[in-house]
Amino acid sequence: MDEEIEKSRKAYLKHMEGSVAAFAPGRIEFLGNHLDYNGGMVLGAAIDAGIYVLASPRRDKGLRLFSESFEGEVVETSLDQFRKIEGKGSWANYCLGVLKAMQERGLAPSSGFSLTFVSNLPVSAGLSSSAALELATGLALAQLADREVGLEELAGICREAENDFVGMPCGILDQASSALGRPDHLVLIDCRNESFSALPLPPRTALWIIDSGIKHDLVDSHYSARHAECGDALRLVKEAGSKSACLAECREEEIDKTDLSPNLRKRALHVAREQERVLAFRDGLLSNRDLGELGRLLTDSHWSSSRDFENSCPELDFLVERLAESDEVLGARLTGGGFGGAVLAWTTSAFRRKEAEAIAASYKEEYGALPSVHSFSPSRGARIEDWPPLALEKGA
């Protein structure tokens, strides 16, 4: 029996010769809602859950993408003839968009390949499974092509893929947070200049996610409308005399003196005030301000998103209200694009799962569905993984 197992192991390794692997984490948008495409500074964190990919070369031009986590698990197409997929299997557009962007840069493999994805990341919870999918794909394709791509460059490639191929007008928050994460740190991203730095999170604090279960498909949601409204607001503020290069740079007094519709005024004020909150958090963290004061910036961010940017919903507002009642919750806010998804709670380490589950139970009483509860740690960003695993290679 041992001899047959050894033969099988060697046959498998022969079959998988040339295969490579990569991992990209999900991300939490910590603070800076809808600032990335408005040229602002935002705070994100890579988390200790994400998407793994195993990539195997093929001798033909065929492409095969598989994931049990997405609708339309198997997608098959050709290296020379792929196009954007509509409906079932459209999850693969995030991968195909990265392939197209890397082909344009001479970074993609010249022959076909198979990609197999495994995820422990909640889907549609505002944790950017899409950016993790893109980055894992990019790292795998670069290995198959025997090319080196820096993580900052890869984040830009993946953002381009999502903008131009998928059709999602996002900024670089998601890709940069996932690519550049560090354990126990936030990633500070200057989205206008695309510069990045790390900020240590205070010790004895924790990140919790309560997922409402309300699925949001941002490509087909109000996300694009908010993007357009922000562009309109900036244009009008500049026509009124502002020299600001982006909406996040606009001052409240510039917005106040501009003839804006009520909705455009609310969108612009949210962006301006949200930028002030991010900068106040950064400065407060560096000067060891009281954690309660810093946490209130997160909660203020949520209510600005809810009332001025109008990308929350009653279910997310309910969760933030319940979380704010706990003495161990420093701050709470929606995370991600909004219009459903999840709420982030930044807590002391004394906050326990039992308390989070009690809040989830109260949500079920109100809305009839039980949210899922997750605790994450800020973690290392996207990376190449060893393949084959040492145990398999040695026959352990």
C-alpha cells in the first residue's frame, strides 16, 4: 500500500509540474468611506482571511478558472479570445481583467493555464473579495510568466482591471490594502499620489465584522451614481473658483459658497468631512490621543455615510446603534461601498464574541435574519506561496 501511495504522489507531482501558488487577503476599510476615487487619504487593513490560488500551465491556449465560492464555478475560455462575461460566471471578469492588463504590459504567460481558487473569506460582506481575487490572480500569472511585479505596481494593475474591464469605478483602497498589509498595522493610502505607509494599531484593540447578509452588487448598485455625483460636485466647486485638484481637498467653505443641489452638497460635505476624520485619526494615533476620541471618528463616519452620502441602510444603522451601546466598542461604522454588506466594530480586547452574538441576535429579532460574526487581525498582504507544499514534496 505504501508503495502505491508513493507512486500516486510522484504521478501527481509530475502532473502538476510547473504549478505555482499565491494568496491575497481580504481587507477592511477602516476609515475613509468613498474617499479613494475622490483623491483622498484612506485607512485600510489586510486581514487574516483571503483567497488562495493554485495555477497550472497548459500546453494549449485554453483557460480554465474554477472556484466553488462563486456562482458559475467553472469558466472556460481562450487566451486569445476571452471577453467580458455577463451573468453566470461573471466572477471570472476580475481575473480576466487582470490578465488583459498584464498582457498589455508584457507580464502575462504566453500559453494557457488553469486557476483553482479556494477562499475562507465571506463573500459580499464588504471585505473586498474582488481585490483579493485580482491580486491572487496577478501574482500567479506573473509566476507562470517568470516575471517579477512589485506589489505597488500590481495593486495599480488590479485597480485598472476593475475600472476598465469589470466596469467598477473604484479607487485603489481595496487593492492597496490587500497588497501592502502588515501585521497589527493599518495601511495609510494617499489615493491622489498613490503613496503608501503603515500606521500601528494600538495594542489591546480588536477588529470585528458583523455581516448583515444583505448582498450588494456594486457594479449594478448606486456606487456608480455616487461616483458621478462626486465628479459633478467637484466640477461645480471648481467652476466657483476652487483650485482643489480633487473633491477630498475641497474645504467646507468652498462647498458652502457653491450653488449645488441638495444631494450634491451632501455628497461633497461627506467627502470633505470624512477626509478631516481620516487626518484627525492619523494625527491622533501618532500623538497617543484617547482611544475613545479616536473611536468616535469611526462612528461619526458612519452617520455621515448614512445621512449625507446615503450609502447605508436601516439594517446597518441598527447594528451601529447596538454596537455603540457597548462600553468596549470604541467605534463602529459600515465598511466598504455600503448599500448592504457589513459593519466594522473597533473594540477593546475585552469585547467578546458573546457580546457580538447578542447584538446579532437582536438584529434577528428586528429583521428576521441572523448576521454572521467575524473577528479579524490586521495581517500581512498578498504574497507568493510555496508549491508544492513541503510535506507533499517529501512524501510526509
